[in-house]
Amino acid sequence: MCGRYALAKDPAGLAEEFDARDATDGALDTPEYNVAPTLTIPGVVDRHPRDDDGTPDPSAVERSVRAMRWGLVPSWAKDLSVGNRLINARAESLTEKPAFRRAAASRRCLVPADGWYEWLRDGKHKTPYFMTFRADSDLAGHSLALAGLWETWRPEKGADPLVSTTIVTTDSAGPLTEVHHRMPLVIPAARWAEWLDPDNDDPTDLLAPSEEILAAIEMRQVSSKVNNVRNHGAELVEEVHEVPEQQGLDLEAVNPS
DNA sequence: CCAGACGTTGTT
DNA sequence: GTCTGG
DNA sequence: CCAGACGTTGTT
DNA sequence: GTCTGG
């Protein structure tokens, strides 16, 4: 699945990478190697620009990076906490579920990440792994563009809207099944515009993992320091080999070469 | 009709 | 807001 | 996702 | 065990 990830790039760097305007307004804390649900994170969106009256111009589209709270708060929510459990949306059902279908049809976004974490458990012990683009792949150094949905929510009529987001998950594929049976949907750059298109109300064709992306991802064991959200540093994504006999996940065998 | 949910994950 | 269940 | 709380009363 | 907070 995807309940924790890392992001080193700042909003200006993301704006450049995604060819977007930086509209995050200083709301983000970056770098952050331990991004957890409820934090404010950057999301990339395509929107029709609006004039002073709020009327959208259907002939134009503007791409921007925006600050969003991780955990989708539907427009009908009574309070913010509804979003705490809506941190992921299943690709298999997001066009049907009441909480997600409106966003799925017209408010899709990309959530940039350096990689995401999964945990293997052995009784009480939890061993974290980090999934990222292989250093020797063409995609090394690029962000993973995680598929997301976004919504606005107002605590009361007329109040400033809160923008929130959820990350789309699919069944795992390939070597990634070794660490977990669900994974985030990563959109290849060639299909970003199609995913973000606010006039495309049927994302069905985009909901399967890309082979190109799967082949570029590696997994590595990392420090259990990432388990605790109070740790934030770059050392969280560095490879470690702690007590390997407790886990027996053979990374030589599962990483593609 | 009204009331209540609206979601995913993991674990057994 | 909209759908489902009673 | 994981970690950590989970509660009230009375006293200072 | 289950919920909340980060």
C-alpha cells in the first residue's frame, strides 16, 4: 500500500520537474524523508484558470503544485478527521465509491515522491523497506508521480477551503509482491497530462501499473528509525542490513537486474 | 420515508 | 451530496 | 503507515 | 483491542 513516503525536493524543484507553477505558498516543510498521513504535502494539478469572478476558461489549462493535506476530506465531511482514514483509494473501485467518484472524474493529481516505505513484520518486529527508482535506471533521480485524487472542504460556508488528497493503490506486481500485496499507482511521465486532464472524466485506462515503471523500481532495507514519525532525515532512505536472519527477504533475488 | 454511511489495511 | 439499508 | 494513548478525581 | 495523531 502506501502509508509513508519520502520527498527531498522542494516546491521550486518540483515546479521545474513537473513544468508547473509553484502555488504552495510556503506551506510545505521540505525535505521530509518521513511523510506521514495528515501532513501537508505537494500535489500537482491541472486546472482551467479562473477569472476574477471565478469563471473557468475552458480553453486553457494551467499546471500547478499545491499544498494538500494527506487524507481526503470529502466535501460533505462534518470535520477534518474523516480524512484520517481516507489516505488511500483502491484503483479497482475509485470510480464507484461515493467518497471518491467525483474526484476520480475531475480532480486527479500527482503526488511526487522519491520513494515509498513498506514494512515486513516478524511478530512484534517491523522491518522497513524503501522502494525507489534504481540508480542505474533512466528514471534515477526523477520523482515517482503517485496517482492521487484531491478535494476541497470548507469547515463552514464561505470559509477558506482545505485542499486534501488520497493516494491510489493497486495490487502489487513483479518483485514488489515480496514486500506487500498493494502498492501505489505510479504514473509514467508520458501519461501525466492524460491523468491530470480535468476534462477526462474516465481514468480507467490509467489504473494499471506501468511495466516501464515496475522495471525501474528497486527495494532496499532501511533503518527502523523510519518507523517513528519523529525521525525525518536523509539517513532514513539509506540501505542497511540489520539482523537479516530475522527476515529472510533475499533482495539479490527480488530486485531486477 | 429517515438514518447513517461514505474507506483501506492487516490480521485471524 | 448521494447512496444504502431498514 | 507506525507509535502511543486509552481517564477521573482531587490536590497543588 | 482500538482509536488518534503525526
